[in-house]
Amino acid sequence: MNITDVKVFLRESNQLKAFVNMVIDDAFIIRNIKVIEGDNGLFVAMPSRRVSSGEYRDIAHPINTETRTLIENVIIEKYKEVLKEALTSANESSEKSKEKSKEKSTEKPAEEPAKEPAEEPAEEPAEEVKEVPAAE
């Protein structure tokens, strides 16, 4: 058996750390494998469903210890790799944001061109009011 692809989808949860899809021999995919943080560290939970009795049963799972160990090791290694990449990426973008805000705070605002005083409209001369003699 050859695990040919592992895709990790990180989650922000207390115990559930990721969902994983795994391809075997480029021919068979197992979806919804979980990476869980337990009391004793990380472990892999195979996809399961709830049966009528209320308990959960694995839909697909390894049937021997050697295969289980291989699957767990590959998945946890890939999980740690993806998590490290995500943290590195988040740190880099955080640092870039800090640098940009520092640049903005240290930049002098661009000087605006001096404005000439606005010309006020010339006052029109008041018309002379002539008194017209009343007609008698």
C-alpha cells in the first residue's frame, strides 16, 4: 500500500485540529479523517458515523497495527508541515502589516501646494436711486 496524497484542512478548535483526505495508490480516497488533540497528544480518528444505538462506528479503518501506524505517521507529519507553513505565512503577513503601519506613521504627509487666497467677487456699485417727482 502506498499513500500517494494527503490533503490537510486546518481547523481552529480546541480538540479538532484538522480534517484530512488521504489517497491510496492513486486509486482510493478516504475523506474526513480527523486529527485530534487528546490528553496524550495528537491522534488520528478515522471517518465514522453514528449508528442506531448512538455509538460511532468507523466507516473505513486499517485492520492491522502496521498499517494504522503508517497512516497515523504520514497524516501527523503532513499536519505538522501544513501547520508550520500556515504559522509562517501568518507571521510574515503580520510583520508586513506592522511594517506598513510603521511606514505610514513615519511618512511625512505630502505637502499640499500653497493655495492662493480665493478672490472675492468685486462688489457691484450700488445703483443710484433717483427720486422721481410725483405727478400732480
